Amino acid sequence: MGKIIVISTLIFTSLMSHAQKTASSHKPLRPFKPSIIVSIKNSQNLYSLATKNKWFSEFRQSSLYYGIIFDLYPTFFSLPDEFNLSKDLNWSGRLIDYVYDSILKNRPLQVYYYQQKRLASPWGVNISGLTSAESKLVDQLIKLFKVGDDKDITTANGESGKVSLIEIKAQKWAIKKDGSCLTLGKDPKVVLSLSSNCKPPKFDSDMDVEFNLSMLFPSLMMIRGKVVGLNETMKAAFQWNSIENRFDLAPVSMTVGKDNIFVARKITNDFLKVIPSDSHFFVIGNIRIWNGNMSMDNVKAFLSSQKRPKDFKKQAAAVLVQLPVKKDDILISENALIIESSTLNQEQLDGVAKVFESSFGEVFLRPVCSKALVVSRSKEVLQKIQNVCDRKVPSILDRTDLKMTELSTQESSLSFFADAGKWASGMIESGYLIKSKEKKMTSALPEELIKSQKILEQLPKYLVKGTAKEQNLILK
């Protein structure tokens, strides 16, 4: 039992902590904004998912679930329920039960993920529209479990304010209540940032997932808007399936710029072979690319121009991809832009990379597979994609569980792929590797952890595509 508890604690830590190291001091500070926002119309659906969904029933038998329950159960509940694996974890904190049942039941809920450095946890929760009675109840909760004085916090955006710290059964939380809004998280900076924008959400569906492409791909912000023509955010809508007790993906709606350069075409298999098989998120656009001379001065002029040049005639595919890589024996998520292109002079590419370096830190441009150009801040990403070209590691086309060949047989303007299970599985491994390094444990993942990863990787994978018409793009 002791071994399981240790592993469970490590697993829980991997989910609740950020795995990436501090950015180099010469790089400019990133805006402090969430990368992903999940808005759930009725939190009761989450309860139905946890109690009736077939996949979740298997998940409840895993060490990962036990680890989460072991840490969180004493915090949120006073009496054991049918999901508690140990009946010895009950305690008399009935106020928590009452707050949970009174505030969360049938209420909208927003969960935020921050892809920032050095956070105690990248996650935060907003609960808005509290009634007067609920607000007083939360005030009692904070007063009862508060630790020390309120903490003065300032974020990279210059936001400043006070955040309360509470501790319940050895679990520490940051919390802020402002009027009818409650914000909760592990990191005070996340809580302060979220509380400043806490208001009742507007829903287009039962669950909306919004991706901020500038935050997910920070070093490629100028390219995203200027070259690919995508707006900053992408929203995916989900409808509640009451029969199978799950959220089903609805068509993804996007707005593209008025000068967007999307075209409808097929993607070649040679280009798809460049994408690593363990990529957990990517967006592929079929676009018209710039025909201008790739000199440093020309690229500077292009990026600083307020108008799009006329010489966008050549058609190509471009993909924004996020994938796991090993760096200093730690697993982290890194980004890259891959553009379908013929091989260019490396000296010329190094000059172009200097244009981006002033804004985003060091950026690398490399030709790969004689078919594509890769832009990334990570040398590890460049090497991994080169390994795919050399067939040392599999590409996305090698995955039999996906239908990637649809992209080469059907015309589309944009395709979107997300593998939440692969991403969550990577977070588990990342957290374990960090803790094992700190505690000088073996880096080999325990069998219990591997089993939990396999369960997570059963989560749905989404591949949707569509054709841009005017300024609208519907992916399905």
C-alpha cells in the first residue's frame, strides 16, 4: 500500500504541476493569459460522466484515480461515497460538502489551463453568479480555513491584487472571492488573473473549448496571423450525449481574416510523413504562400507591413504542431511550424531566423525531408522531426488508429487534430520524471503508471476538416 500511495502522490503532482523550466532571462515576458478555456454549461453533466460513463468506470479502477482521490477527497468531501477506494478517509468537514452541493450543482463552470513557466499548477476554476446566501457561505469557508494574511500578487500583465490562501487536510489552495464570483486554484497568479475576468459565460453549446493559438504557439504569433491567416482563438463546441453520458464534438466554428489565404486542396502523403506520430495537437492549413525573396530585409518588411503583399500565389500546406520532446531527461511539450517547401539555403534561413529572435528569443529554421521547412525554438523538435524523416521514429501516417489518409484523398482548407489522451499521458510521464529526478528515483515508469497512461490514451481523438468560405470556416 505504501508504494501505491507514493506513486499516486507522484501521479497527482504530475497533473497539478507545470513541467516546464524557467524561460531564459533574455526572452521577453509572455502575456499572462490562459491557453485553453473549458466552459461547461451544467456541471451536473460532469457528475453524470463520472458516475455513468463506461470509460470513467475503468478509469476509477486505476492508480491514477486513486492518487487523485487520496489527495483531493479529504479536501472536498466529508463522507466516503461509492468512488472512494478507502473508507478511512472520511472526516467531519460538512461545510465543504454543503458548499460543493449548494454551489456547483447545476451551475456553469469554467476551467482554465495556463501554459506558463514555474506555476504551482497551470489549472484554475471560475464559478460565477453566486447568490447572496452562497456568497456568505464561501466567506465562512475562507475564514474557517484561511492561512495567514492575504498575499499580494502581481502577474506579468501588471495585474496586482490580494489572494487568500487556505489549507484543508494538508492541501493548500489559492482562492479569491469578488462579489458574486469565486476563483480557485493552486497558484496565486492564476487565481488573480482569472478573478479579473470572472463573469457568467455565454454558451453556444453544452461545453465550449476555446484554444488561444498565440499562447499555445507563442514563438509563432506573427506567422500565425501574417502567414497562415488564422485569428487568435479557435473554439470547439461539444453537445451532451445523455445516452452514453459523454460530450460529443459538434462542428468547430472559426473566423478567418478578411485577407485569408486559404485554398481547398489535398495534402500530400510526403508532407504528412513529416509529422511525428506522438503529436497531440496540430492545425494544418492549405494556403497560398509568399513568393517574395527570403532575405532578412524582405522578411522584416513583410512582417512589419500593415498590408498583405499581392504576391501570394504558390500553394502549400502549413501545420502548427505541438508534441512531446525530451530535454535534460525531462519530457516537455514544444511547438513547431512546418511549411511545405523546397530546400532553401541554410545561411539564408539563419538570417531570417534572426528576424524572429528579437521578439521571441532564439528561433531555428531548418529544411527537412527535402519537402518541408521547420520553424521552432526547440532544437529537440528539429531533431525529432529529422528522425521522422530518417524513419527512425514513426510518423502520424503510421498510426493505424487514425484516418490521416483522409487528408490526402479529400480537399480541405483547414484540418484540426487533438489527442487529449496522448497529451494527458505525457503530463503523467512529465510529472513523474521531474519528481523522480528530484528524489533520485529510477526514471523507468512504474507499471501502475503505465496502466493509467493506457487508460488515458483511450480518450477520444478528434480529426475534423473544412473549407473556408468568405470569413467563415466550419470544421466537422
